[in-house]
Amino acid sequence: MGFFRKGWRARLMLVLAVVGPGFITASVDNDAGGIFTYSLAGAQFGYTLLWTMIPITVALVVVQEMAARMGAVTGKGLSDLIREEFGFRVTFFLMLALVVLNLTNVVAEFAGVASSLELFGVSKYIVVPAAAALVWVLVVRGTYESIEKIFLLASAFYVCYILAGVLAHPDWKAAAFATVTRPEAEGIRNYGYLYMVIGLVGTTIAPWMQFYLQASVVEKGVTARQYRALRWDVILGCVFTDVIAWFIIVACAATLYANGHHDIGSSGADAALALRPLAGEYAYLLFAAGLFNASLFAASILPISTAYAVCEGLGFESGLDKKFHEAPVFYWLYTLLIVIGGGVLLVPRLPLVYVSVLSQVANGVVLPFVLIFMLLLTNDPELMGDHTNSRGFNIIAWVTVTVTIVMTIAMVLTQR
Amino acid sequence: MAIVALSELLGATVRDATGAVRGKVREVAVVPQDHPTRVAFLVVKTPGGERMLPGDALTACGATIRSAGDASAWERFAPSDRVLLLKRDLLDQQIIDVHGRKVVRVNDVELDAVPADRQMIVNVVAVDVGARGAIRRLAHGAVPSFTMRALLERIPPRVIPWQYVDLLETDPARRVKLKIAYGGLATLHPADIADIVEDLPPAERESVFETLDEEVAAEALEEIDPEIQVSIVESLDSNRAADIVEEMDPDAAADLLGDLTEDHSGQILREMKPDERREVTQLLEFGENTAAGRMTTEFIAVPETAVVDDAIDALKGFEGSREALATIYLTGVNQKLVGSVPLVSIAVSSPAAQLSQLSEPYIACAPDTPQDEVAALFDKYNLITLAVVDEHGRLAGIITADDVITMLRHAN
């Protein structure tokens, strides 16, 4: 009888163990940087940029699936594999770039925390230090499992963006039409347009998320055999992410853009405040609550995931089970990411949204280089065995690499 | 002697006896079957493909490499399972630092080139896992070599002598050919082995458990996190898994098998010896969080009429864990528990002393006692072991204090 019960429990554990990494990653995908970028895209361009959602979703599925598959097949993190296959020097410079890039993303997360609470009249000079301390303690003192449960529960909050979108009374027909319309060729010569598209790519397919997703697949101990369930977790997570993103763009397009509020750059609170008279009291509250939750959520994951990736790639001791003196680089890096990331925000009159969107554009610029490493690794039969990329995956991923690089070059050329 | 780093050799120019440049170093190879540390040959990239420059033809091994013979004698390089390629198999890879008891990543490899009668003998002496190797790799080629040497000398080295390095290899056939047996790892305390294994990727964990002696593997496995235990056992073939599970404490084995799928645990049980299988199957019947689920059936019980000498004989023949030795239990008619004698009393008494004279009142609980009550009993009576008796008062098993500590730590 004990036998039967344990068998049943083991099966349930298997399902729970596998469903998770993809969905959590998807949830942190719509972090503060994401919400600001989607909001600004809607406010500045209305429904015009909705066409990006379908290609970005396809690319996101392909890229995340690659990261998850690599984790399941090799049992190693992305930075470990880059180190083992491409050597110390390449890893060092990539990790350096990753630290700088992720630091800007940490700034964006704290900007999200600050601007969401500004709506309730709390000063950022109180909010940011408090949030930074909270995140530090939550991660270092709390056990991984209990944090993860909080995160998973918090994912449900994202539904509020769909509600905000609906309450904004958008023109559904125009929005749907814009989603499937071919983009206008003019865009490639417009700096502002390119900047925003690269930001959308960079925020949705953020480089740090690939490191995080692969690491959590390894952490969960998902093996190549259990990989089928994981694949669905990843795909559903990606689709969920982009449905939310679509609703945020639509909400801001229907209210801010339609009423001529194209500039929400100085504070994220502007986006929510501008929604208030246009979409009603609840849309504004939901937007603020969602932003707060998403920012704190991602702020808890991003610095620690960066510290892990860097230390594993460069061979420093890492892990929360180690004491401070046993893994000094790991803890210092983690702490400094939070302290500096939060500290930047204390600069008076910092344009929060512009800074956050800039970090997402930087994500988009760096993304192709991370993708190239991922592509080389996932096509290596010695590493992946029978699980190398299919031809279709390679095509989609290489197209993503090429298009992002071309757009970056075009953006630099069109800048005045 | 002159220490030269692998990263300095790689890419170095190779000249033959006439001084003509013949190519650049691609790889440094050791053939462990011939010599455990000696460099057997260098793989040199020449205009005519990759060639093997034999180690015993080296006359200089540093910034420039000179060969005594003619380059035309170098054979074409063909990859082989018997050959350890230092760049591919060691540089940037993880190894086990046996002395430091952890898994580390290799930044560089230190070789020692000793001149011996018109040739150089080159041996692998250590792996560099510190900042010195890292900076050398980073700056190599970008900073003039004399500046670099001056710079590197200021950095304290962090190297692991080669004898304390255990390489990791997941391919079993290659493991044999490269003579990788995790010999250093096996000398560590099982709890340290467990910590190291937990830090390894799954394939490497499997390779460790395929290779280690069953007894060592079993003790280490007991100390490993339950989830990782399951994934390790699932990756082993059921025959090997059964060999290891047989050596485990029955209570630990039962906990482990209970976490596996029915199919898999059934397979392993079928491969086990009948005695061990019976013990483990009995334990499997109980809930994991009760006294019976935590107890071991390997304990020492002697008849109440026995003397100290009999108890010592029983101790000598005992194959269970050392923790279970702390108390000798006395049984009466029908195996009923009647008393307990601490090991200390036996040590200080004469061989002919009656055990019943030394006996103390025993503390026991029923098989279905919840684990928190078990812990409370240990606390209240300051126990080292606790007897578990069935409904007829027969001794079914014992719980040891180390199990309770594990249990409490997991409960938190």
C-alpha cells in the first residue's frame, strides 16, 4: 500500500518538477523593462508595432526551447558550456558584457518598483533602498523552494494586464488587423521606429533569460527523457508572455496614443496616471499593481542568476549554500549588482522609462551574439547527441540573428 | 626544472633540427597507459596536416619548441581513445580537487620540462585553478611575454598538484583506457564524496557511481540529497544499482526505493540478494515518516542469558553501520525485547560478566510512531539509539541518532 502511494506521489512530483522553469521564465519576461517598452511602443506608435508580436513569439519559442533543451541534455548551464567549448578569453569578455548589460536591466527592475509605488505617493528614495534590501534578504536568507512558490503564485497577477487592456476599450478590429499586417518598409529608415523594434525584441528575448532558463532546467534536474513535458512548459510560457505583451501595447495604444500622450518617458507613473482618466480607476490600479509585482519578481531573479552564470563560467565558487567567505566573488557580485542597480535610481530627475527602455534596446543589440553561441552549441553533435537543432529551428534562429544585427546597423546609421 | 604553462605551449612555433619553422602546437598529449604524467607527443599543425611530434624528440620546450629529428618523420595524428589531450580534455573543464574536496574548473595546466641527456622530458605537474592561470590566458598574445611574467609572479598561485586531481570522463570505455578510476575521490569521507557529486552535472555523477567501489558508492549515496539520489539510481543499470543498494543501510535503501517508480524499484529488488531484499521490502511497507520508515533492521541483539564475551563476538561479526553499534539489545523468549546494554558498559566490564546484570531499562516505540514523537523521545531520554518493537513486543529495528538529526534538518 505504501508502494502504491509513493508511486503516485513520485508521478505527481515528476509533473510538478518539470512544469515550472519555462513558465517562471515567461513570467519574469514581462518585467519592468518589458512593461515600459511595451507601454512606450503603444503610446508612441499605437497599433503600428503589433506586427512584431508574431515573429517575436516564434523566435522566442525557438530560442527558449534551445536553452531548455541544452540544459536538459547536457545538465550544464549556458556559461559552463560556453567556457568548455570556447575557452577562457571568450567567456571572460562575454561575462563582462553580461554583467554590464544585466546591471542596466537591474536598474530597469528597480525603476519599475520605484515608479509603481510613486503612484501611491511613496518617494523613490525610500522605496528603492527598501526594495533592494528586501530582495537581497529574500534571496540570500530564504530557501530556494519557498521563493519559487511565491514567484509561481505571483505569475497569476499578470492576468491584470489583460483586464487593463479590456478596460481600455480598444478598437479590437484595428488591433487584430495590425497584428497580422506586413510592416511598412519605411520603418528601416526611421531611427525611432528601429529603436523601439529592437527594444521589443530585446525585452522579449532578453539574453539573461536564456542563462536563467537553462540554469533552472539544470537545477530542476530535468533530463533528456523528461524533456517532452518541459518543451510544452516552455512553449506555453512563451505564448503567455506575448499575449500579455500584446494586451499592454493595445491598452496603451487605445488610451495614450489615441489621446495624443506620446511621451511617457520621464516616469513609469506617467503611463499609469495617463491611463487613469482614459481607462478608468481600475485599469490604472491594476497597471500599477502589475508593474510593482513584475519588477520585484524579476529583481529577485536577475542579480542572482547573473552571479551564478558569471561565477560558473569563470570558475569561481558559487551557491547560496556556501558561506560568504567561501564564495566571496559570488556574493560580492550579487550584492554590487543590487546596490549599484538600485543606487543609480537615486539620481534626481532620472527619466525612468527612457533608462529602462534603453536597457532593453541594449538587450536587443547583444542578443544576436548570445544567440550565435547558443546556435553553435545546440548544433554540436558531440554535446547534444540526437538532440541537435532541426533545420527549421536553425533557419528561424539564424534569421533572428541576422535581422537583429541588420536592424542594429540600420539604427546606428539612421541616428542623427 | 622549468615550469611551462599549457597555454604558453599552445600556438607556439615548432622548429626542427635545422631551425626551420615546421608549424604550431595544437595539442599536448599524454598516454596514461604508457606513463601517467609524461607528455607522449605534441600535435603540431603543419602545412601537411596535423602531425605528432614525439615527446622524446623535444630539445626545447618553452616559448619556442625544437625537435631533434626531421619533421618528415612525424606521423599523421589520428584521434584515439587512449590519448588524453590536455587542451580538449582538461583546459576549461571541471575536475575534482581531491585535496580541497571540491569541483573546480581548470584555468591552465602546468608542465615541467627537465633537460635529460640532449632531450627534454616533459611532465604534467599541476593544474592551475586560480587568478594566475586566468590572467595568463586572458593576456596571452596581447601583452609582451616579459611583462606578463613579471605580472604573473606577483599573483599568488592556486594550483592543484597532479596527484590530487581526479579527471572526469563520462565514457566508460575511455575511462578504462585513460585509467580514470576516481581513486582520489574514493579515499574521501562519504559525506565529502556526496558534496562533490552534488556539484557535478548528471552524466559525471553517473560516471562516478559506475566506477566507485560498491561499498564506498553506497555510503556516499546515503549522504546525497534524495532528489539527486533518485536521478543517479535511475541513470544506472539495474544490476549496478542493485549492487549499490544492497550495501546501503536498509532504511536508507528503503527510502530511496520508495522514491523510485514501482517498475524501477521492482527491477532493482529482483536483482538484489534475497536477504537484503527481504529486509528492504519489509521497510518499504511502512510510511516514510514513521518510526518504522526511519529504522534500520541491522542491529545487535543477543539472548538475555549471554555474557560480555558473547556480545563482543556479536560486535565482531556485525556488518551494519557503526551508528547501530552504540547499544546491544537483549532478547528473551520469542525474540521479545527485555533490555539494552550501552557499548560503554561492555567495554569496561569483565568478559564473563552477565549482560542481564549490565542491562538498563530500555526505551522503545511502536512502528507507526510519527517521526516528531520519535525525535521527542530522543530528546527526552538523551538517546543514541531507540528500539522499535512490534505489537508482540519483538524487536523490529532500531533508529539511530544520526537518522534523527537528518530527519530534523529535513523537516525544517
